[in-house]
Amino acid sequence: MVERVYLAKPRGFCAGVVMAINAVERAAAELKGEGDLVVYHSIVHNDVVVERLRRRHGVHIVEDLSEIAELEKKHKLARTIVFSAHGIPPSVREEVLRMGWGYVDATCPLVTKVHSEARLYADRGYTVLLIGDSADHQEVRGTLGEAPESTILVAVHTHVGSDPRLADPRTVTVPDPEKVAVFTQTTLSVDDTDRTIEILKRRFPKLVQPSRSDLCYATKNRQDQVKLIAPHVDLFLVLTSSYSSNGMRLFEIASSLTQARRIDTAADLREEWFADARSVGITSAASTPEDLVQDVLAYLRRLNPELEVIEEGEWEQIRFREPRRVGPPLERS
């Protein structure tokens, strides 16, 4: 029987996710009379969040701007698109303006920092090595789009071969080994990323790194808490959608230290998991709503009304300014 739960803190929504969700909700409310809001890519990587936005605000998610023409046949649209927290290639922003639409750029400012630095070094003639976990991840696609001719995608050293479009850090080649800069997806494993950069530095001694780590504070803080808690529990529950990079890194870390299960919601829980578990750890990805965590706690309390809940650490106090609409004026009917 579960006697004790260690609840990771911080967990759940980071400042970038809060900003992005608020941006969608605000734009949907302000443009309600103009039509439905369109969001480019899932605003954050969590199925529950996306479904709630669809249900409550009638937003439409597209993965390509070409989908908008078909949407317009069935729905009145507000001619405004919100870019997801993961960022976009500049070409998408340019195309939206060519369409005569406006946009709200909800890209996380920490991702924007990586975009700016990658573009800066590419303009200076450097080859940009971009460490990521998949060429299909929206954040990787967005950063790559800043300087595609100068950027080479590189796999985290533990995931070489999982995506053949990402080069092996041990063998990647560049035009000029004297002019190489490295940047990273913001949601990777801290330890694996550091090790990958070490490999690259041995191969390219003059490798330029950003003055501050590209890995976001929320990624590091959540991973640190998992490392602290995991050795003390029999089972670790990680609430995350399977396509959330930061959430899956939490799951990988937990799995390396103890038995772990990934769940989307409390509906995924199975009572037999807890037969031999006296202590359980719980954390959630930076895009997972807190009420889903509380649902899991409620489930465990039904198994043991005397459940002890231990929650240590500090909540993050960072807040990001909400983005404003950019683009042509709306056509008022």
C-alpha cells in the first residue's frame, strides 16, 4: 500500500506555457466577433490543454498554412494566427503577412533567444550545430529556419541513430572547424546535453557556446527535482503527453533511477502498479495542468486515506509579458 507521496516542486506549467495559453485565450476572446482563432501547431505539447482550448474557445490547430483555405470553407475565421510556444521558422511569419493575416507570436522568450543567437553567428560565417532530439520537433524546425544553409542538426549523444537526419556528435563534419557555434533545443536532458557539448568541444576546440545555457530554467529545475526524489521512491509517476520533449526527458531520468510510469491523466493508473510501492514520486511536464496532478493524488488518497504527502522545493516566480497582435488591421463588418 502507498504510504507516502513525494510531490515534485516545481512541476507543471512554466512561464512560457502560461504566457502561450493566456495569449490564445485572450486572442480568442478579443476576436470572438471576427471569427474563430487559428493556432499554428499545438500551442503547447499536452493533449488535455489543446482539447480544452478547442472546446472552450473554438480554436483550430493547423500544422501547415495550406490547411487554412480548407478551414475557411467550413468556418468563419478571425484572420489571426497564434504561433505556438515552440517557435516557428521566419518563413512562416512572412507567409502569414503575405496572406493579409495578423499574428500573435507566443514563442517562449527563451526559444527566441536561441533563434537570435543562431542567426547572429550564422551571419558571422559560423557553422551552427543545433543539438536536438528530433528534426520534426517544432522548436528544432523553428531554430533551423533562422539559418538553414549554415545549420547542421546534431543528435544528443544518447540518442544517436533515433533520427537519421541528426548527425552523430562524434563524427559530424563542418566546412571550417575554426568557426563553429553550438546551440541546443531548450528542453533536453541537462546531463546528456552537457556530455554532447563536451564531445563537440574535443573535436572543435574553438567551439563557441552561448554565454548562458540554452536549456531553459524550467527544464533544469524539473529534472533536478526528479533526481532528488527518485532514489527515495518505489515508483515514479510522470504526467506528460508522449510528444512533450521536456516531459519525456523527465520520464527517462526517473526510469534510470527507479521504476517509472508515464501517464497522461489519472485514468491511466492501474491499481496493481502500487501493490509493492510504499512510496511514490510524482512530477509533471512543463505543459501539464496542475489539476491532472491533483486527480492522481485523489486516486492515491482513495487507496489510502492516511496518505502522507511531502512537497518540498520552491515554485518559480518568473513571468513573461503577453505578446500582442501584429499585422494588418482587422476587417470590421
